[in-house]
Amino acid sequence: MEEILSPTPSDPSENAVHPQTTSLERKRSSSSTTAATASDKSVTETSATDGSATLNSHFQLQGGADANDVYKWHEKQTRRQLGPRSHTYHAPANQDPIITDMKAPGGFRRHYLQHDAVTRGEPARQMPTKSFIHFLGIFNMYEIDNFAGENFKSIPRRSIVVPKDLQKRRLSMADTLGSRRYFMPGQELKEDEEAIEEPEEKLSFGKAVGMLFKTFIASGILFLPNAFKNGGILFAPLFMTLIAVLCLHSFLLLVKCRELHPGSYGDIGQHFYGRWMRYAVLFTIAISQFGFCCGYCIFFAQQFALVVDSLGGADLDKIVWIAIFFVALVPFTFVRNIGKLGFSTLVADLCIIVGLIYLYAYDVKELVLHQDSPLPLRLFNSEDFGLFIGTAVFSYEGIGMVIPICGSMANPKQFPRALTIVLTVVCALLVSFGSLGYAAYGDSVQTIVLDDLPSGTGGEKAGKNAIQLLYIIAIFLTTPLMLFPCIRIMEQVVFRAVGDTSTGRVRMWKENTVRIVIDLAMAAVAYAGYSKLDIFISFVGSFACAPLLFIFPPLFHLRAFPHQPLWRRISDITLIVFGFLVFFYTLVMTIQSFSRKE
């Protein structure tokens, strides 16, 4: 039996009878060192005296076909020793895929495609995503860490070990079969190695469209039906469309300036006008994000109070509901690695989408049921249209995402097309939602359209409470992310002003103190504007959003391209004048409305 199981040719000339190929290496458990395992190893790793290897198939051995049953019995016994899973397990023939590739969807197919390209001497194929969670990168935190192109990261990217030689580095970066080796603090590198930051993945056209769409569709859409009441059923859609066109033009101007001087929004301003312009841009970004979060705090407090009251809870003062929001928010603002909150954006967006579908369906239902009822719809509201302008600008405020998404695209030349598609769809969505909401409820429409949902019967009451809870969850999960750029800017300003260079835990607790102060300031502002949410939203749109949208980009474009045609210069100046009109006129209108409205 031993002679049959391990027939090793003694004469080197016998190797010429059999084809010369490379034997396959199989990993076997060291604990199964029985005579049968040793015999099997002698078959699979047979070597000739001249160092060449033979095939591991027993059919190419003398008498192998006659002893086929013996070999099958031996293989069966070996698999039993390895366990029941071995019956369905077959190790890869050449190279084992790394565990990160195996965990990805279609990991084995991915491994084959990449390995096949490498064997043919071609660059390894770039896969759309690295895993299913990475597929949800459309909801990732890259745009928050790089809001307006600024580096707001509290946790730096990991460093990887790469060859110093650029050609070898390109090959190592293209070869995704091997796992990357990450640099650890205190680790010693070889002479031909160095550590660099792990590169960010480039966005495809589809993913860029998805991220842009997510940027412009938020909970602010719930204020539009009341805003259309302030503007008028004819004036509001026309002006919303005009704002969309001007925003698209302004965003593209900023992209052109970035092509001339790559950098963040503030870097571009500093390059053309000096450091003061960078401070102006950062201040406006911080104020806009802070204003959004104050509005979200008011929204949360009002809707949470209504839900609790409808369920038979206590009727408490507004300060209690704001305090609940503040206490729940503080732990989230302590998070340094904002990527840990990435999944919350997915949940928030799903809540918003479900809520929008429900509201659309109910608006259509109201119009069908009351189509014969006279609704007091104004074509143009001459008294409150200033409030509508501020809210319209507020609805399109997404310029903070333009630079990071454009800079992250694999083909930045496709960004104008992606932005045009997104703004067209967003404009249609905003106009239709605002018009339907105003037409369904008329002048009785509430500041937040959720308040117009009926709650008479049990089913209607349950549906209203469910939608309110969905938006409460969405608002709460969105607020820490929206506040993050403001927190990072204020931390840099405070610590630079006091000259604090502390590190470690001392620095961490000082930062936590600053974050608590910002949360307190947000709660205080929300308390002051609790009963005037529509005016507050318009104020944020006119004071903070208008400069970012309509003033800074054309100002930068004028300085970046001084020899452009006259009509282009006139268009830039016209946009700047429009921005200042929106800023000052709507600011005065909102202040007057704030002072006279009870």
C-alpha cells in the first residue's frame, strides 16, 4: 500500500515521460500528520532529483488508473479528518483572495477580474466599490469632513506604506490583490519605503449625482408650502426657477475659479483678495450652518411637543423641549471622527424620502376631494414676498458641497453636467411640492406643512404621528453633521485667538467646552425664534446663504479672469448686485416682520 500511495520515480529520465508543470501547494493542518497525510503530500509535492516538479494527478503515475479507488478512499478519509466543511471547500489554485475582497459583494468574481488583468500585463480593474457598506458611500461623511473644500477632519486619514520609487508605487497602488500595509506610530520603515496618507476614492458620475441630490434635498422642503403662500402661486414658482438658474451659474463660476487655483472656498478667496476674504467666507459658512441647526432645533421642539401632546402627554413649556434636544445633542457633538455617524445620514435620508412620498400623496388627495372648494390662492403676495425670497435662497443652499464633490470626481469635466441634472430635478421637486402644498391648504397652510395633516380619526392620527416622528428622527440625526463645520471653524478661531497649543486629553476637554458653548448658543437662539420659525428661516437665507451663493463666486470670477469679454463681466456684476439686493432687502424685511409678528 505504501508503494502505491507514494510512488516516487527514482530515475530522472522518467520525468521526461510526464509533462513538466508547477505543482499546486495546498495548506494542510499540521495536526493531521498521519501516514496517510504524508503519503498524500508525497503525491501532491513530488519533486525530481533535478529540482523539477511533476503533476500532482495520480493518473499520470504508473498504475495510477488501476489504483484510482484507493486514491479516492484516501482523499475521503483525509477530508473527514479536516471536518465536514471540507467536502464543499476547494482552495483557490493560484493565489488566495484576501479577506477584504472575499467580504465584498462578488468578491471572488472581483478577484478573478483583477488577477486576470494582472496576468495579461494590464492595470488591475478599478471596481465600483470595495464592499457593500462602501457602496453606500453616497451617504458617507467625505463631504462633511471637506465642507466647502476645507479640511475639517478631527481624525486624520490613515497612512499606508508605499515604495519611494514612483513606478513601483504606481504598481503597488494599482494592485488591489494584496492588502495595504498601514503605518503605525513608532514603526520603522525600510530605506526604500515611506508613509503617505491613504488616497481618497474618486467618485463616479452616478455617485456624484447622488451626493449632490442628497445635498439639496433636506428637511427645509417642509417650509415651502408656507413660503409659497408668502410669495404667491404665480410669483413663487417663477422665482424658484430663477434662483435655480442663478445658483447653477454661480456654482459653475466657482468651479472655474477652482480650476485656476485649486483649493477650498476660503483658499480661492484668499488667493484673489487676501486673508480677510478667507475669514469672510469661513464666517459666512459658520453662520449659515449654525442658522440651519437653530432652525432644526425649533423644528424638533415644536414637532416633538405636538407628538407628545397628541399621545396624551404633558403640555410643557418650549424651554423643556429645547432642553431635551440640547441634552441629546451634546454627546453627538463630542464625536471626533464624524465618519462614525455616517450611517445616520442614510437613516435620515430614508425618513425624509418616506415623509415626502406620504405628503405628496396626501396633497394630491386633498386637491381631488376639494376640487370644487374655492381656495384663496394669491398670484402675488405684495406684503410678505420678501420672506419668500429668503426661504427660496435657503432651499438651494448647497454650495458647500460643490468644491469637495467636484474635486473628488474621477472625471471633473463631467461635474457641470451632473450639477445641471441635479438642479433641474431639484427645482422641479421643490416647485411641485410648494405649489401642491399651498394649493391644497390655501392661506391656512402652516409654517411646517406637517401641522396641516389631519388627526381626526385613529388612522389619520397614527399616520400624522408616524410622519412627524420620522422627520424628528431625520432632523436629530442631521443636526450633528450640519453643525460639524461650524464647530471646527469656531475651535480653530478660539484656540488661535488665545494661543492655546495644548494637546492630548487637556486639548480634548477644552474642545468639548467650546462645543458645549456652541450647543448652548444654538439652544438660546432657538428659544428666541421659537414662535417665528418662518421668519427665522428667511433671515438665515438672506443673511448667510445669499453671500455664499450670489456674491462671493462672481467676485472671485471677476478677479480670476480680468480679460474676459464685456458681456461676461456685466453678467458677473449683475449677479453681485442681485446678491446684495437679496441680502439687504430681505434682511430688512425679515427684521421688520420679526419685530411686528407676535
